[in-house]
Amino acid sequence: MASIVQQAPLTGPVKIYYWPMLGRAGSLVRMCEHTNVPYEHINDFPSIAQICSAFGAQNGNFAPPVAVINDKAVSQSTAACLFVGKRCGLTAGMDEDTAPQLLMDIIDTFEGGLGGAQGKGGAALKAFLEGPRWAALAGNIDRSIQGPFYFGETMTCVDFFLANVMSWFKANLLDRLEAEKGVKALAPFSKIVGLYEAMSALPAFKTNKYNLLVSTKPDGSNFFASDEVFADYK
């Protein structure tokens, strides 16, 4: 008979180390907000530098986001999502074998595919969105969603991850692309759209206790696609 592994009691708030915005740490913040799990968002550079080896720390966590629970630190947005999702009770009904694959599919599709094309300019972005690669990548995600959420009727941390990535690309690129160019890149993928609409309606996607924005920092700097990208999208 399989034994039941219980989590150790939470000895303090979940600590989330990331820059002063939601960004790649958005799924972590929103899961804690949604489930009322105590958390701290730590975004000053000296604190981040103390826990990330990219800035001098002598450990195995390279760059933010980093989540710390009971003194265990986990970095990489996908791994941290699973780590915090488990603490927040958002893994019930989730297939733990396929969840890491699904998270990486999201990264490949949006950060690698869509973001990579955007980084090459408007012409490359147009070619990507109109070519077979976008349809194949996004179609793969769409087919993976059982509906209305990834694993059926119950939302899990994987749903928070996809919705967070979606919120980033909508804020930085897709909403303006639709408004100015009439491009509805996600229109063919009804399950992706439905999942995002359901998740974005949650209070955790509207506000948070730190007033963190999707991709804009308190100093006004942001990660919006440049005017040149839209000018070259012809």
C-alpha cells in the first residue's frame, strides 16, 4: 500500500524573489493570493543577489524567480510553479508526470516561439504567426487542455502558469497587435482562450497586496514590444 507523504507545516510565509513586477513570478504570486497562503514578494536587488548565483550567490539557484518554502529554495519559473502550487493545494487532480511537460510546452510556445519571433522584428513576427510553427505549437497546447482547465474541471498550478504567460504576452504584444493590426493570434485556439478568460476573472488576477503590475516596474520601465515591431508588421 502506497504511503501518504504529508507536507511539513509552513514555518513562515512563502518567499518569492523577483523584480518589482509580476513577470515570470506572476503564477507564484497569484496562487498564493488565490489560496490565501501567506507570502512575501522580495524584489530589492541586494536580496535577490544573495540568493541568485547569477549575481554572486554561491548556490544552485541561478536567477529569479526563486521561491523559498521552509528554507528550501527552488528557481526556474516552471519548477517554482510546481513547488508553490503544491504548497497552495493546487495540484489535486494534476498528472504529476505530464505537468512538467505541459509547462515546458508553454515556455516553448510563448517565450521561445512567440517571444523569439518578436525579438527578430515585426516582419519575422508576422511570418511566424502566419506560418505553420505557431499553429503547431499553440495547437498542441490547445489539444492538451481537457477543458475548461488543463486537467478537467479543477484548476491547478499549470493553469495559473499558462494564464500568467498569457497575461504577459497580451500586455506586451498581443492586445496592441489586435488593436492596431487586427491580428487575433489566439482566435483559432478556443480552449486556450477559454482557460485564460476563466483564470483572468479571478480576484488574484486583478489585484495583489503589493500592487505589482504585469510587466511595468514602479519606475515606469516596462517590457512592451517596441513601436518598431508594429511598424514593421506589414
